[in-house]
Amino acid sequence: MKLIEVTTPELAQEFLMMQVRLYKKDPNYIRPLDKDINNVFDPKKNKLLRDGEATRWILQNGKGRTIGRIAAFINKKTARTFEQPTGGMGFFDCEDNQEAANMLFDACRNWLQERGMEAMDGPINFGDRDKWWGLLVDGFYPPTYGMHYNFPYYQKLLENYGFGLYFRQFTYYRKVDDPLPEKYNEKAKRILADPGYRFQHMDKSDLKKYTEDFRTVYNKGWAKHEGVKAMSEAQATIIMNTLKPVIDERIMWFAYYNEEPVGFFIAIPELNTLFKHVNGNMNLWGKLKFAFHRWRGACTTMYGIVFGITPEQQSKGVEAAMIVEAGKVIQSNPSIPYQDLQMNWIGDFNPKMMHLVEQIGGRIYKTHATYRYLFDRTKEFKRAPIIR
């Protein structure tokens, strides 16, 4: 077997096509957009490459056929926020061959060790956690946009190598029209009776204001998590500008207390129900097919990207009140097509958020797992700390 570093456009294309060929007979597979993968490794598109590093490899067998791929990267903003400097492994795909998988993992480990890292997490993204983060270990359904999809045998390949479970992240599901439990309705009524609280959906004509409101709540709620840095104004702007073409303002909700932002629920149409028709390519023909399937109402699932309440407002019923107010708009408007809701990326290190989502009727639909591999095998392995 031969390991080849991706250094040319031709090899970068082979890096993409290896996965397409591997999953061609899997009816659940939806090809990611080529540009979304390529942008991760493009310094002009991924600002983390200004300070960080990334590389890719493909693995070929003795006959020159590509049987695996992998990437390694160092995010210098987060690498040294852990007990040991930790790099990343991602975009792993491989045939069911432990020897091949070990060669790919060894390549990442050696590359990261040479650069001062003492551990690697994977499979993760070289960027935000909202995309390609974690190995699918339960719920092998078609992937939602930006979520990692893989064969069940991948878990065996990672665990046989020595990766340990660092944390699980769950995707929850509920029907849009499902009623809230009665006790949550009672909580919502108390909050809605308080004139200090206000709830409204996004207004795209004032995107800058909502971007800053989003950043304010995010930094209060997430910046204390291990491996997560506070979000800058520029980062928040990039996120919202990326979402702008697909924003449905009626499913992006904000909570305010005395006019200060204290919560949000950011959802978008589930784009993979549309992207599955474009075969990874948003050229002119791909855009036309995307527009056609969106026009015909193919997207009936809304996809909750992130849901958060500031710490001082948690456990009061603010989230229930926000959902009740959103329901008045979403459930009563026949022009809003969504029937299903998937709520993405709720880590098992955050039992409060798990409890909250379960209380509003969510059930676990998919489970992804983020693994960690310590290079010094004598060191004690520790799971992600629980947020209290």
C-alpha cells in the first residue's frame, strides 16, 4: 500500500472521488458539495489556515486503486486549550481493512507529533463543530447537511487502533406539530406573562443586529466549554453570511429580556433533501436542480443548527416560551412546509441541554462520537468534562 500526500488539483479531486466510489451502492449516502470540502483546505476560504496547518493523504493499494483517505490539522486557537496539545484527524474514509486504516491513522499521528501535538481528536472538522464532526455510530439514516456519514464498521477501525470515546453528540427529532408537554406550557405562560420578555423571529433586513445578538448569547453560553473560543464579530458575520442564501427567517428565533438577547433557536431548511439532486456540484445545472426541488416543496424538514439560552436565564422556561411563540407562527401558516424538526449537535457533556430538548419532546435520532487518541499510551485517558 502507498500513502500519497495531496499536493495537486488532480489528487485533491481523487480525495473527493474516493468517497463517492466507496458509497455508490449505499442508498443513504448523500454526496457533500465539492466546494464545501475543498474550502476547508483553501487558505483563501478557511481563515484558520493563516495560523494553523492542514494536510491530506490518499492511500492506494498495490494496483493503484485508492482505498482510503484522511486529513490532519492543527487549529492553533484551540490546540493548547486542552490538558495536552491536541490536533485533529478528519475526512477519514476507508475500505473495511484494519491495516489500511492503521496506515492512515499513523500518518496523522506522526504528522501531528512532529508539530508538537500530544493527542488527536477525530473524526473532526478543521473549523467549527457544526460540520463533519464525529463518527456516526447509531442512526444510519441519510445525513443532514454538513453531518458526517459513514459505514458502521468505521467504529471498529477506530477503536481497534486505540481511539477512546471522548464524547457523544446527539441529533434529536420531533414532529413540528407535536404539542409541548403540559408542564412546559405552564412554564411558557409564566414567562410570556412577564413584560420584560420578548420573542421574535429574524428579520433579514436587519441581519447585522441579529448577527450580534447571536454572538452575544453564544459567547455567554459556549465560550466556557473546553476547546471552544469566544466568537469574534468577524466569525459571526461569516456564519450568517454563509447561511444568508438559505435563511428562512420564520424559523430563526430570538429571546430578549429587558431588550438584551438571552436566547436563540437557529434553524434552516434541511438542505441535503435538495443537495442530493446535484451530485456534489453547484454549477449552473446544479443550481437549477436545487432551485427546482426547493420550488416544488421537496424540503419538509427544518434543521436546528444551534439552540442556546444564556446561563442566567436557564431553567426558567425561556426556551419553552420561545418554542410556544415560534409554534404560533410555524404551525398556523400553511405556506410554511416543515413537518419534521431535527436538532443537531447536543453533546453528552451537556446534560442540561439534553434534558431541555427531551422535555420539549425530542428523542435521540442519531448518535455521533468524537474520539481521542493519546500519543503517550501510559497517560490516563479522560472523557470530556461535564458542564455543570
